[in-house]
Amino acid sequence: MELGNENYLMTAKTQYGLEDLLVEELKKLGAGSVEKHNRAVSFVGDKGFMYKANLCLRTALRILKPIKTFNIVNEEGLYREIGKINWEDYMKVDDTLAIDCALNSDFFTHSQFMAQKAKDAIVDQFRDRHGKRPSVDLESPTLRINLHIFKNACTVSLDSSGESLHKRGYRNQTNIAPINEVLAAGMIMLSGWDKRSPLIDPMCGSGTLLIEAAMIANNIPAGYFRKRFGFEAWNDFDSALWDTIFNAAIDKISEESLQITGVELLAETAEMAKQNVLNAKVEDTVQVFNTSFMDFEPWEHIKKTVGKPILIMNPPYGERLESDDLQALYKSIGDTLKKKYAGCEAWIITSNIDAMKSIGLHHTRKISLYNGPLECKFLKFSMYEGTKKIHKIKND
Ligand SMILES: C[S@@+](CC[C@H](N)C(=O)[O-])C[C@H]1O[C@@H](n2cnc3c(N)ncnc32)[C@H](O)[C@@H]1O
């Protein structure tokens, strides 16, 4: 096991489209040798930095610590190579384990099968030495192991995050289509919001965008509300170091005077958003109104004191709506933006490009993202004061 101050290579995994943000976050946090990959960024840091990365990164899903890379030609090769690792360096026989496997290979096609083979190699090593074996716990294992197989190269990593980092710990109330917290933070960062101007999510659902915005602006670490990180169960866990990292991060929390506003049509969902806002302790910054975006009178509630107000929204994409209703909804979103939000910027994420055409506004930027499995566009619109006409520059 390395000492606390030894540097090693790590990989932060993210979603498609958020890699550049993650590169910036890592550099700002002090990572060395930062390199962008497909849905991942590699970097170098020590154990304390690994703790800090898990606590602070907003656009990372997991932080992996590679322990071995080798080539394999078949499943038996994987079994053999995994069996050469001394697993007692990382876990005890009474601990539990889970193995995730990501495959990008013409030689191997069944990630479940490869994970199973790797698990067999580990438990057989313990059984041979101790006559008993660790058990599997897919939900909450002591040690989460990650296999990444690209062509015939296999990298075995320890997953220092445990549960995915999008599980921030503040959202115990969700509606039917909540956006993932990592994507929400990424959208806010991509929008270029200055962390001071009023921010509005006029279809806020369970409040994810509002809470992520408040956490960004107040420097609340992304993982501040999490109960647990994977590395806390590792046998080299340094609790004094973790306390130091945690306390240094929370010392940076500020209390900015901000106006972050959510609007939600459904009463029950608006209540969920309010509860999540309380869970995240950002109720002084975030207000939620239970009404329709079309009926909401923003300037009765929001003062246009600093900067240009920005709307960031994730409207329904239509999985549960008739096509005509969806076209009508998007048309009225466009009409409302033109009528009530002159002088503001709006960013809208949707997978429904057809419905988006009904909005009747021209976008000035377009970014490709994924919301779960759905390919989406994140589009920017600028509503100019006075003319109610939309700037026509296309910047795709
Ligand atoms: C895709 S969900 C938003 C999810 C949200 N980003 C979250 O993380 O929970 C869309 C939300 O828009 C709400 N909605 C639909 N029509 C609306 C309207 N006219 N005004 C306000 N909210 C509306 C729905 O009730 C739903 O909660």
C-alpha cells in the first residue's frame, strides 16, 4: 500500500459531453497530468487528492484507481491474471465485493460473464488460502472493483467512490423524470452562468438544477451530503487525512445572496422540490413556486438587480404525452419566453427535436448531451429586450 503522499494515476469517469468541464475542474482542484478521454479524464494525485476529487468534483461519476493492466486472449486469461493480484492487499475474507465491467472489444462481448470470471478468480484465491470466501454484495460492497476491457487490454481498478457520485445525498424525493445531478451540474456549468445573476428553472420537477446551481454558487462540495464514499471502507483509509480534506472544503462554503427560482406545475412535485431544497440546506437561496410556467409572473418575485437572468430547463420530452400536446407545450414555452423573458437567456435540454421546432425561437448554441440513454440537445436562446425578436446568429 502506498503512503498518503505518493502520487498515482487515476481515472474520473463522466458522461458524454462533460469531459472538458471535468478537465477544468480537475486542473482547478490541483490534479497533475490531466488527460481527456472518451467519457473519462485521467489524472495524477495522491491519496488526499483522491478524497478531495470524490468530495468536490461536480461532473465526475466515479474515481477509479487502476491497480493492474494486462492483455488477455480469452476468459481463462482474465481468470489467471486476476488471480495473480494479491487481493488480501485490498480486502479481508469477511468483506463483500462487487465487480463492474465495461467492455469495448471485438474479442469479448459479455460484460456480465467477464465480471463473473473475475469474481471467481478473487473468491477462489481466498478459498484456497482460508477455506472460506468473501461474498458478493452488488448494492453496498466493501470493495467495488472495476474492469475496463478495451480490445484485448484489461485494466483492473478499485472504485474509490462506491456508489456513483451523482448520488449526492440531498435528493430523497424524486418525481418520475428527475435529471441526474452530474448532468444538472454540467448543464449549469456549460451555460456559463456567472453564479450571481438570477437563475430560473421554470419546470423544476424535484429541483435538481436549482440545488446544483445553489451548491455551485455557494461552493458547497458536490459530495457534502453523502453518507459514504467507497474509499472509507478501504483497508488503507486514513480518517485523519479525510477529516482534514473535508474540513478544508467546507471552510470554503460561502453564503451568497442569490435568487434561484423554480416553478413546477404539479403540487406534489413542487413539494418534493421544496423538501430537497431543505435537505440541501439551500432554502435561503432557492424558492419554489407551484404554478404553471405560462402563468408565472417572474418580475413580481425576482429582482433584476445583478446581471442577465438565465433560465435553464428540462421540459417533458414526450414519453408520456400525445404528440399534439407536446407540440402545443413547446409552442407555449416559446411564446412565454418571448412575452415575459425579454432580456434573458434560456437554455433548454430535450431529446425531442421535432417538438423543439414548435418553440418558434432560433438557438444560438447547440451542445450534444445524454440524459440517461436519450441523446439530447442543450440549446441556447437569447431573448432581446424591446424587439421581442430573437438573435439569428447560428453558432453550431
Ligand atoms: C422532465 S421533468 C423535470 C425534471 C427536473 N429537472 C428534475 O430533476 O426533477 C419536467 C417537469 O416539468 C413539469 N411541467 C410540465 N408542464 C409544466 C408547466 N406548464 N409549468 C411548470 N412545470 C411544468 C412537470 O410536472 C415535470 O415535473
